[in-house]
Amino acid sequence: MKTNLPLDGDRLWADVMALAEITDPARPYTRRSFTPLFREGRAWLARRFADAGLTTRIDTAGNLIGRLEGTNPALGVIAVGSHSDTVPSGGRFDGVAGIATGLEIVRALRQSGTRLSHTLEIIDFLAEEPSEYGLSCVGSRGMTGSLDGKMLDFTEPAGESLRDALRRVGGDPDRLAEARRGDIQAFLELHIEQGIVLESRSLDVGIVTSIAGIRRIEVVFQGEADHAGTTPIDLRHDALVAAANTVATVRRLAEQLAVEGADYFVATVGILTVEPSASNIVPGRCRLIIDARTTNAALTKQFVETIDRESAAHAEAARVSRTSFETLSDGPPVACDTDLRAALRQGARDLGLSEMDLPSGAGHDAAFMSRICRSAMVFVPCRKGKSHAPEEWADREALATGAAVIYQAVRALDQSLPQAAR
Ligand code: HGY
Ligand code: MN
Ligand code: MN
């Protein structure tokens, strides 16, 4: 048990557990972005921010921001944060742990009477998880000038645009430019590893080296719905045959690329809709989303070109048309800032914690924040590496030690940050 940490792990834990209570009771733990539950969680967080002495606001990109003025505002901002939205039937720690960390750091600073020279901001980024509108990291894209009109026109299944949804949660798509920041000197994010490396090696924390690039592609096949009993096989235009062969190609190609190169490569089809979706109707239309991730952008290019070619061939073979092969989002791989990584590593060592460098296969807001400032992450172990599932679990002590590393780094960076703006 790590003792004499500079912050209160029980308070941090209580925040994580309290936010977990705000979930769809039928699908713990679900607090999807833009939903009433999400807004209830936001309101709860805003109250906690205010209780901790932060001035709070929602920026025009829909991010909840708590601010603690520094003694020398001219030095700019050190930001700590993550996201409070979840995947469907997700966990209690993905995202929330990073916000609770920031909140506890503020309380620990104030309790100890410590005033930072830099202003400190705690940020809950809007919609980090892939939203119903087909886009992830909506708030951090908005803060970094990476949220464009085409994305704002994306719609969810019932037809609402992301533009209108952004207004509903307090953002303003017509004034997005106001969300862009040039005053943030450093961004730090604590996150559960969502992998098994730290736990399997019994290490306290991971200092993230790079964050995988994520390409998401929509593929739609249009065939003809027909009677499943009376339509001969050779006269069918079965959209699901083309889709299923494409899914198999995605898996085969990912296995091949993961083995070939020294780089990290994974690809997944996590969404596949079949219409009209009845046991006695030949599928007329299929839509699938491919999520491809790598630390080497050249592998993405090779993957996309091959899938483009082979999915078109699957369509032709199934006598259907491929009506969409569209990149929905394309975030490149990101290297975390070396100065911030050094401060995090030193913080861990000063606390007597064990640490290692490791890449992130998961996407994070920190990747977008690297476009406007120095950005880095700390991982803490999670049980069996499980995440994006209700079994997701991180020990109270693990969260407290990870948060203490961020705290130590914030204090050190407050003194050492090179003042040269990026
Ligand atoms: O999908 C991801 O990598 C992250 O958990 N949003
Ligand atoms: Mn996630
Ligand atoms: Mn996350």
C-alpha cells in the first residue's frame, strides 16, 4: 500500500463511484454522450468542480472546463482531464478516472495552501467515445481546430445533426473558433491502461510513449431484399454476403499486418447493421464501420487501399453495389511530449513507484491536445486489462498512485515549463 501520497485517494475513489451511479440501469455502465444521462453526469461534475473552488464553464465545443487561476496568469494554463461519456455497457473508470484525478489535484493543492504560478484547468472533453453521430473526440477536436462543417453535419440514426446536438449540450457550432486555445502549455491525462501489460508485470504506472492513430471507415452494400424461401441462390443480391466477406478480409489483413511489421496494428468491425433484418428476408442493405489502428501511418494506407479493392470485389461477386466507402475520421499516430514524459517519470520515481514506457492502442483526447500543446499520459493497471465492459476495474490504490504522479508532474512543470510557446 503506497502511503503518504500527496492527495486523498478515498475522495478520488468516491467521485468515480458516485459518477458510476449515473448510468442507464439496464446497461451498466452507460452514459452515452449527448443523452440526458450524460447531461446529468455533467451537472454533477460541474457541482463538484464548483465545490472544489473552480470557476466552471462550457466552451463552444461543448467541453466542461473548471479553472483555478494561477499567481502569474501570463504563464498560461496547465490542463488535466479526460472524458465522462462511456461506450454502451462500458466501465466505471474509462475517462472518469482522469477527470477525478484533476479534481483531486485541485483539492489537494487548495488544502495544502499551494498556489501554482500557472492557471490549472480540469477538462471533461465532450464525446471522446465514438458517438451516435459517428464521430469520437468531438470536444477535443473542437478545442484544437479539428472539428469541421462536414463532421458537424453527421447525423445520428433518428436524423439529428451533430451541430444541433452540440447546441443541446451547451456548445455553439457557430462560434467554434472561440473554443480553440493557444494558452495551454501542457496537457496531462490519467487513464486506465485498457490492456494487461502493467498488471501482468505488477507495475504501478505506465508512461505513454505514443497514441495509436485511428482510421474509421463506413462501408455500405446495397443489394435487394427478397423472399428467403423462394429466391434461388444464383438470383440473389445478398448484401450480407458482401459484408461478411469484407469482415473476414479485415481480420485476415489485420493479422497479416500485425505479424509483418514491428509496429502495432489492429482492425475491428464493431458495427454491422443488416436491413431489413428478418430471418426470412435476403438482406437488402448492410452498413459496417471499420476501426483500424496503428502506430505507423504507412500501414493504414496499405490497409485502406487493400480493403477498398477487396470490398469492391466482394460486392461484385455478391451482385450488389457498394454505395459507400467513406472515411469518417482519420486521426494520425501521436508521440507524447518527451519533456512531460520525463516529468511524469520523475514524479513516479520520487514517489517510489515502479513504471515503464508503453504505447497506447486506445485513442484519447490527449492525441488531439498534442496539436495545440505538450501532451502526455499516465496509465494505471486495470484488472485483466478489461475495458469497454462492465467488468472494467481499477484498484483504489492504483488510481491514487497514478493521480499522485500527475500531481507531482503538475507541481514540477509549474516551475520548469519552458516558457516558449509551442
Ligand atoms: O476507442 C478508444 O480507443 C477509446 O476508448 N475511446
Ligand atoms: Mn473508451
Ligand atoms: Mn477513454
